[in-house]
Amino acid sequence: MNAPVYLDYNATTPVDPRVADAIEPYLRQHFGNPSSTHVYGRNAHQAVEQAREQVAILIGARADEIVFTGCATEANNLAIRGAARALRDKGRHVITSAVEHPAVEQPCRRLGEDGWEISVIPVDKYGQVDPAQLSDAVRDDTILVSIMHANNEVGTIQPIEEIAAITRPRGILLHTDAAQSVAKIPVSVDDLGVDLLTLAGHKFYATKGVGALYVRRDTPLQPVLVGAGHEAGLRPGTENVPAIAGLGEAARLAHERNSRHAQQLCLLRDQLHTLLTEAIPGILLNGHPEQRLPNTLNLSFPGIDGRDLLAQAASEVAASVGSACHEDDEKVSGVLGAMGVNTDRARGAIRLSLGTPSTGAEIERAARALIAAWHA
């Protein structure tokens, strides 16, 4: 039997064979601790620093502004809780949005439990924050704004540049969780105007268990974990050299891909959308029709629960109803709820996300399967 068509690239991606090749030497012969001064340690240290440079190039940063972490969730915690700790004497007000991933929502919630005030900015029907509303929420004691770059469920891209124009003149730190956008669309920390940016290796063909936080020079930040002085004192613990080497290679490959890669994903995504729309009356798009990731298609199928639809098509299509981090939750998506989507429409929603390996033949096969499942 053929394996189902994989359309869940926003949940995770397969490891690129070239990334696996880059990792392998550090699982075998180059096993040293990168903090050791002998030749084994120097080889490992060199791999970490090469990867740091490769990640920096991908997002237009300096190598010494990249801090490696165990995942994007850890990077988000370091950014949010670390900035709050560093600036607690300046102010205790943080702004975020109503559609953040739990990796941002929960650190903000924890700050609220610890005495900080958290303002949650609503989004419009497309899932976008209005910069004017955010500006109105800014106070004299606002120290941090954390708004995702692109939404993991509907793909909507946030106006981070416009938000930076609000925060920077006021000396407010701006963090963006770019786990979904890095390597899918151009991401430049200077163009965005951010002070802190999160990325995740397994979202662009590296392994799980490795991420990074961009920290602009002179950004006040305190470590969340304590221990030895690894990663410029911000993330203690011996670096995961194999995973970091793989992250570096994945960043290099992503940097080499040109804009035609995103255009190809967009063409395949729109092909899938057209095939489904022509066959299923009343199907609805969730998210911004233009300002969204080129690989992401979130659709509400009429008259059926999204989980039931995917279960019916499971032998042919592997996709999800939303974020993999709460896929088992029977409630409708909080992101769609924040966008004002009614319950029936939200229950019929599924997320179809494409990746570099996706092909036209796969898109046609997936469309046929989803159409047949809806009619069943």
C-alpha cells in the first residue's frame, strides 16, 4: 500500500537527507564536548560555531546573536520570561495576541500569575492584529510585546514591521515566534525590526529537539535556567552538537533555496484549494486570502466534523485539524474562535500544509481522497 500523502508540514517536517549526513559525524567520531579545549572538543566547538553562523545568515543576524536551545518552546520561554526578569524594575506589562501558540501563551500566562499584567490583543476575521489597537494598549510600564510572525493553523502573517514602528521608538522589546515562517518566507530580523526571534529546527527539515533564539545585541535578557555559562550565559547545559550541526545545515539549505520554492508551494496550495472548492459547495477558507504562508491551507468543510473527515480519509491523507500541540483536544480551535468563526464552521476545519517534497500528483491524490471522504 502507498503511504498516505503527508500534508502536515506545519506540525513537523522529515529530516532532509543532507541534514542527516551533516549530523552523522557528530554521532560517531566527533563526539567531544564543545567546551573542552582538546582536539575532540575543538572539533565539536567548530561545528556549533559554524551552525551559529549558518542560522545567522538565514535570518540576517550576527552569529553572536544566536542562542541555541532545545526547542522553540524553550526559546520562547527564554525570550518572554527572560526579558520580564531583566526588566522587572522598569515595568511589568506585557502585550501579546489572541492567536499565539501555547509556547507563547503559557509563558505569558505564567507571568500573569506571578504579578505581571498581560494585555491580549484581539484579531480580525483573518487572524491579523491591528497595529492601532496594539498601540492603544501600550503603557508607560510596557516592557515587551510578543506577537507571532505567522500563525501555525491558518498561516496568516502578522504586520510585525508596523508593530516594530510602535515599539522601537518607545524602547519596548519586540519578540516574534517565527517557528512557522523561517525558511518558508524571507525572514530578516532587521527588516522586521525585532529584538528577539524564535525558530525551530524541525519546522524546516532539521531534527526535533533543537531550536534557536535570536537576541539582538544589547537586549536585556536573563536566563531562565541556571547552571554553567554556555551560550553566552543564557542557556546552560552542554550543547546538543549533532542536532545543532543539523540545524545549521538545514539553515544553509533554506538560504540556498530561492523565491521560486515559495512560489511552487503557493501554486500547489492553490491547486489543492481549487480542486476542493470546485467539488465541494460551501467550503470556506480560514485565514488571510493573501497575507499567509505559501504552504498553508485551512478550510472548513460544510456539514462534517474535521476529525471525522480526516479519519475517513486517513488511508490516503495525513493532515490535522489544527496545531499538533493540542490535536487531541476535542474543543474547536481557539485560533478560529479568536477570529470570530462560528462553532459549526470551526468544527469542519482542517489544516493542510505542504512542504518541499510535495508534488502535483500528491495534491491530486489528496484532493480526490478528501472529496470522496466528504461525500461518504
